[in-house]
Amino acid sequence: MRKLFALWPLVSLALLVSMVAGCASNTTSPPAQPQPFSCSSEMSALAPVGGGGQIAPLCGATPYSTPPAGPVTSSGPAATRPARRATQPATALRAVHDPGQVTGTLQGPCHTRDNGRLPDPRCTPGAYDPQVTAAVLCAPGYTTRSYRPPASQTDAAKRDIVEPAYGMAGVAGELDHLVPLELGGANDLSNLWVEAGSIPNPKDEVENRLHDMVCAGQVTLRAAQVAIATDWETAE
């Protein structure tokens, strides 16, 4: 019995050492090995690479483009702007100084418009004399007689040149100045055509009113020339 009590401290020490070793073995584990990165569907993040532009995917996600900044105006087909109303360009008038004579050439075929009331702009674009200014036209006592060619020239031009070019042989009408003499028109063939209809014709009234407006300072001579050459029916 005494021997047993004598050995008890040794036994207790052995038990304590055994318990400490057991605890150490239970709490110590080998270091964790790094796992390879796995790209799951939850981790398919998208990272922007530019302001509002292409998106670069991470983890193999499919790229897409972000819409441009700003309000969305339509979800349907792209809207188109309404077509602008077409405007007729200003007539390119010829500048010719030819008082008292018919000048120039005329190359057909030419075709009148509006039942002979308007000439072919390709054949008869209009011509003016730059030396006949508003001051000349509006001077007291000025008449167009000093500028108008003799009837022998105008009759020959009408019969032999203008009518054949326009295919209007025998048509009732007068050889007319597109830009009239009272607005500084020239006698060049690019300013002459056979205006079908009665004599005097409705264009004469427009010419007179435009002349009065020029002399009253309501419109420039150049503007009146271009307007009546473009379309005398809408010149006022």
C-alpha cells in the first residue's frame, strides 16, 4: 500500500504528459493548400474599361455594350428628320452689254413650261446689262427704246432661231425678254423666248410693278432681275 502511494506522483505526472500530448495532436493541423480560382456563375463580374463603352468580362462572361449616356428617345426604328422643303436656287444670269442688237446663240432642243408661259431654264436662264443700273432705269425721261433692237432683228431671231429651238413654229405669242428691258435686261438670246399667249401678256404687268418697286427703293434691281428670271409668275 505504501509502495502504491509512493508511485502515485509518477503516475499522475505520466497521465498529465499524456493529456498534454493528446491536446497538441488534436489542435495542430497541416497548413491549408491554396485552392485554384474557380469562376462560378455568381462571380462573373463585369468591369468597365471605358466611360459608357465596351464592358470587359471577368471569368469568361460574354461582353456587351452599355447604352450611350442621355435620355432614351425611342425604342422603335431610328427616327428620320423631316425632309427640308426644296428651294429653287437663284438663276445664274448672264452679264451682257448689247444695246440695240440681238446677240448670242441658242442651242436646242428647248421646252417651255406652264403651257408656254415659262421658258426652258437651260436654254433661257436670263441675261442683264451691268451698265444699265437702277439710277439709269429710274432717271426722268429714260425709255427702253434706246436699248431695244430693231424689229427686223427680233423678227428674224424669233422665226429663224428661237422658234426652231423651242419647236414652236407658228405658235401665237411674242418674242419676250425674260429679264425685261425696263429691269436692265439684255438682248442676248439667253434672255429671249417666245412667250405664248395674247399680246400684251400678263408678264407685262409684273414687269411694270417690279420697275416701280426698284425705283421706290423697295427692292434692289438685282433681286428683281433674279426673281423675274426664276419665275415671273411668283416674282412679286
